[in-house]
Amino acid sequence: MVEEPEKKESLPLPEKLMLDDPSNFQLHAAYLTYSELFDRTTSPETKRLLNESITALKNNGDYMTFYDSINRFRGEDVAQHGFGRAFIKTQKKREWRRKTQKHERIARHKK
């Protein structure tokens, strides 16, 4: 007799969790990040991992672990913000004045 192929039980698609708390700024910011990533992704596995991460954050309050776990899903968005410090070169007024005078002197005698 002919055996019917087993039907794989499809797992239901994970739904977005509503854990937002506008009175807690850090949790609200984390939830906005989670929400954006959840809406952008199509993979059920990724959505499940995002749900686990936000649930763990709500229970434990460990923001570093949350952002470490979701960083791989953020992709190149993180790179565009450029969180590095800007390098500002400083000098004393006397130093600046000497350099300026030197450049003016060189320019004056080049003519």
C-alpha cells in the first residue's frame, strides 16, 4: 500500500510581544529596537530569538546581554551611527600664534 508522507507540523509564527513600558526609558528604547527588528525580519527563528531576548530583558533587566544578543540581527544599522569619539586637536594660543606668524612669513618671502 502507499504510505502518505508525513505532514510536518508547521510551527505557528511568533507574534510580537507587547512588553513596552513608556515610564521606563531604557526598557522603552530596547522595546523600540526590538519592535523595529521584529517588523523587518521574515524568519520565524529570528522572531523567536528576538522574543526570547526581550522576555529575558523584562525578567532580568540586563541590557548589555539584550543588546549583545540582538546585535547580529541589526546588521549595518549599528555601523552608520558611528559611536566613536571625535578627536579634537588642541593647542595653546601662543603656539597657534607662532605657527600663524611662521606661515605668514614664509608666504610673504615666497613672492
